[in-house]
Amino acid sequence: MTTATVHRLIRAQQAVEGDGFVVRRPFPTPTLSHLDPFLLFDHMGPVEFEPGKGVGTPWHPHRGFETVTYLLDGDMEHRDSMGNHGSLRSGDTQWMTAASGVLHKEGPSAAAQATGGRVHGLQLWVNLPAAMKMDAPAYQDLRAEANARREQDGAVVRVIAGRLFDLDGPGATRTPITYAHATIDQGAEVHTALPEGHVRLLYPMTGAVRVGGTQVDEGILAVLDGDELTVEGVAATSEVILLTGAPIGEPVARYGPFVMNTEQELRDAFRDFDRGAFGVPQDCAGRARNRRQRAPWGPLSTRCKGASGTGASRRARIVGGQSSLPPPLPPLPLSSDVAGAEASVLEVLSSSLSSSLSSLSSMLLEVASSSSLPWSSTLFSVASSLP
């Protein structure tokens, strides 16, 4: 057993997701695509929003991995094409296994939209091994009161999944993962053994802590070495996430909301989504029409009354899923039917012109700059012509 120390510090970068909420993202970035088995690490907030001003993510697809949303503060709603509809409140975790494919959306609840409120949380993408990527989708609704919890002098630890701090969390994981949240006062310490062979990550969501003589501040992800961890509080109070996972060690082929092992599997994911194989949004079934009428939900957009969670009629935009996610692979040489699906992005984006020309310009430039498809020049031209 060796004392845990900080091997690497990664400062989170700002990104914009969904309908416009800002996240702090240690990865993926242009210089760090993932930390196996973790594909994405997004720190949401903390942010206070006025009544009617809360934002989330519209309907969008996923395949080949899991999304894990943990809420420190807030009141959010989740819906998916499996028929799940749940609330996510302070201390709750939503663990969605997208696997073979699912559509979902999440954002502030109707009650939170009515009164305004606060959002502070974390979303992870966790990869699945090839043998599990085409399993049936699944969903876990983990309540705060189910978390394994222990209070000690100057600290509280909560375990969501796996075994840490001699506690076993309620979350069921497909691969070996541990996930914990510790609240640590200044000068207090928490201790735990870390699983052997795992990638080990520590992230202060607020405050600052010290590990093996190295200070780790809010918004900085620490990659750890060693398996006996002591974390000391430096700020008055610090909220700290501790996360470990066994590397899968397989090739990663990713494009927007799909994470597979090969480029052919990505093409298959686009085709399956385009033909409606990911299901139908459950709050607007039968009320949407696709421009090309090829499938009820596709190619890369949905039209749905109330799709934003605010009750307003709108078109939910899907631009390769997470809009600011830089694809680690070059854009795919898509076949004609999938290329047609991609081309509809231009129409989807153009529909936003009346509400936000500046946002549209940024989105167009982002999509164009990440693609070598023939219509990229058209996107650049349209974006450059906007005010």
C-alpha cells in the first residue's frame, strides 16, 4: 500500500451545453479526450436562475455508454424514450445506461422554473465495454437517502457507488467504479483506501483541499497515484468528488452523442437513430413530424411541443449531441443517407435565427470547424453573414 499523491492537475475549461447552460469541463478537451473509463466530466454551476430562465438539454440521443448526473443543489426533471420520468433533487443521482440507444432530456423542473432556483451538479459519461454497448438501456433513480453516509468530526462522506470509506454505495455499475462525495471543513481530514488498478480522480466542486502536500483548488481535477488517500480541508468548507474506475482498455470511436469501438459502428448508430430505432420522446409521442418523413424521430433533430421542459413550442436541436464536444476522431466519411442526416443540421440551426443570431453564428462556426464534409463551406458562409 502506498500513500496517494497528486500525479497531474487538470484545470477545467468552460463550455456551453444544451439550451445554453455553462459547464466547467476538465475533459474532453482538444488536448485530453478521456481518462478510461471516463469519457466526459462536466461541472454544472453553481448558478442561480430567475423564474422561467432555467435551461437544460433538449431531447437528444446516446449510444454506447452511461450518463451519470449527481445533483448537489437543485430540482431537475428527467425524461427518456424508455418511459422513465423522474425528479432529481439535492443529493440524488440519475444513472442512465444508454447502451444500444436511448433519447432523453433533462432540465429544471416545472416548479423550479416557476420560482427560479439554484443548480449545482456534476455529469459524467462512463464508457461501456464492447460486449455491453448493445445491451438494452437501463435507468437507476438513486435517492440521497439511499447513499451510504457517515459523519465524523468536521466532515461528511457519502458513497454513491462502489466501496470507499468502508461504505458501500447503492449504485449498480456495469464495470468496477467507485463514486463518493465528501464535505470537509478546514483542517479536517478524511481517509480511504482506493481500489487497486483504477484510474483515481479527485475534484473540489467548491473550496480547496490538500492531498499529499499538494493543494487542489475548486475547478481543478487531480489525477492521483497511490492507494491510501488522505484529504485535508483547506477552505472553510469544501465539497469534493472522489471517483475511480477500472480502465476498459478498448479502442474508443466517438462522434457527438455516440461512443463505440469502430467507425463502422458509429455509422450504424447514425443510421439507427435516423430510422427511429432509439424510440420516441415520451412527453410528445405522435406530435412531431420530421422534415424528410423518413422516421418519427430523426435525422439529427426533433420537433416537439414542450420539448425544452418549459411548455413552450420549440424545435429541440441536436448537433451531434453535446454541442461543444470536440470529436477526437476526424469527421466520418459518411454514406449518402447519413450525410443527408448531417446536412439537416443546417436547417435546424437556421431555425434559431429569430431568437439568437449571435448564438447561431457561434454554433454554425463550431459545427463547420469540426467537419471536413462538403457542406462545411456553406456553414462558414452562413455564419459569416450573420450580425
